[in-house]
Amino acid sequence: MERKPTVLEFFAGGGMARLGLEPWFRCVFANDIDPGKAASYRANFGADHLIEADIANLKTEDLPTADLAWASFPCQDLSLAGPRGGLKATRSGTFWTFWHLIMTLDDEVRCPDTLVLENVPGLLTSNAGADFAGLIAALVNAGFQVGAAIMDAADFVPQSRARLFLIATRAVLAERLIRRAPGKFHPAPLIISVERLDATLRANWVWWDLPSPPARRLALRDIVERKVPECVWRSEETCNKLLSQMTPAHRARVQKAVDSQDFQVGAVYRRIRKGVQRAEVRYDGLAGCLRTLRGGSSRQLLLISENGQLGLRPLSGREAARLMGLSETYRIPDGVTQATNLVGDGVCVPVVSWLAHHLLSRLYVTKPVKASNAQTDLMHANHQI
């Protein structure tokens, strides 16, 4: 029987990366610092491979030898919705703690052959592009070839959620895995960021060849629960207040949905526009990007209409889980806030599956190679990047 490649899952959260990888990889280690997320991980996968601890307290003896390491490191300091402190800030700066572990494994000659780093596209422009360039330099100087894909969950589930996936490998690359020019998952911001890298880094950049997924079949209305407790509905007064915070164009969208008499679901976000609280609604079959309810983010609301009646309620925890591609058997916390925070910090499972099936698993068809002596010397010279 062919050996299944193994994976280390850092910043594991509720194990959503693991779920996407598992058909092709076997998870042998997971780590997260958050007690609530760790509890959810144990509820779904058991405790055998999970270490609940600050990554700064991990040592390489805690880590089994594995083929791939996945790190969905914190995005708050890189997101456009956050303070944009970059990779030197406390939360997103934990990447360098992860990197130190990887480089220590390399000194022990058991570094994973492939790394996947997942974060928001804001990494490309954080600190005017310096964070992205520094991260790529660290990978290249350690002997990795690097490429990336910006993938939107909307291609798979009814949620607008673009994420950047950096894939670095020391494997011998088959031609069928590489494109000669950028493709669907390489939008203009990524292309521009790569063009701004210095020549040495660009020489080690690859455009990964990923096929386009089939057209998404599910819309937001398909995952929404039709029967919910009366207590979850907001009052008519609250609903009218929300409508008053909309521009005429957005109120017209709501009225059109109500007038249709059909079952219609609009996803609502409240935002500050030019210092004024505004509500915005979309009826394109997609929810907005799920976020945690920390740091001032508001809960995503649903405007639901049928037979000329309009109601307002928040997205439930199970509905949020469905928007991340989680199955009905995945155990989420009982509280809506806890469930929303868990999945809002996660990675969309079908996106990970697509990446694993069409790229990551295929890196193991050929034999991985170690960095040359020259690359190793360059790595140690730039260890403090």
C-alpha cells in the first residue's frame, strides 16, 4: 500500500485545513493557542495529535517528521479590515516564530519538503509590499521554489472570501504543475507584487497550474435554515432602523425582493461610510466574508422575505459552518458567537481540497531534493530576515 504523505497543521483552529487535506495527506501534528478552538478540534478529531500551546513554546522535539507543513497564521495585522501592522506586529508576526521552528527542523535535516502559508491578500501590500518580499526572500534563501494562488471561496460555496495561498517546495517540479504565464488564480495584484520582487526572487517564482473548478451550484438561500425559533428574529423596529441606514439603491434591492413574493435571502453588513453608519445588502446568492466577532466586527445579518413579508435575523452558527464547506456532522460550539468566531478564523474546506487534489498531492510523484550547499549558506546568512 502506498504511503500517504504526512502534514503538520500550525494555527490549526478547528482543523478545517486538515479536513481539506485528509483525502491525500495524513495529519500527524496540530497546534493552536486558543482553548475554544482546541476544544472544537478535539471534539472532531480527538486529542492524539493536538498540542494546545503558544507556538513560541513549541520545540522541534514536539514535532514529528512530516512531508508538508500548513500554516494559516493570524491575519489581523494584514487584513484591510484590521490595523495593518504587518508581519512585525504581534499577531501576524507569529509567522516568524513558525519559521524559526521550520528552520530548526532544517538544521536537523527533517524539514518538510513543502510548506503552505495561508493568509489574506492584504499580505501583498502590507508595509508597501515589504512584508511579502521579506517572506518570499526567507523561503527562497532556504532553498524553496515559491508560487501562490489567490482563491475565492465563492468558486465553491456561497461566500465571498478571497485568500492568498503561498506554496513553497523543494520537490523536483513536473512541467504539468507549472504555467508559463499567470492564470485564473493569479489576479493583477499578485502579478504586480511578483514583478516588484528582485531578480533573484523572481527566478525562484513559479506560476502554479491549477484548473478552474466547475460552476458553483449552491446559493445562499440553499444553505439557510427555513424554520428557526421565533426568538432569533429581530423586531420590526430593528428591521426598519436597518433599512433606514441603507442608501436608496440598497433599499430598492430589498423592495424588489419583497415584491417578488418568492423566498429571497439578502446578506447584510453594517459599515461606517464617511463617518456614517450604513447598512448594505447583496442579493447575488453570496454571503459576505465571514469574520470573527472580535475587534469591532459586526455579525452578518440576513434579510429574508417570502410572500411579501420581510424579516431580519443573524446568521446562525450552523449556517456559517456551511459557508465554510463544513459537513453537518462537524461539531461546532453551541453558542452562536463561539461558532462564528471558530469558522470565521478558519479556511474554506473545499478550497483546501481543490489545492490538495490538483497540486499538493502531485508534488509527491517526484522525489524531493534538499537545498544545495550554496543555498544552505545563503539561508544561514539571511536567517534574520
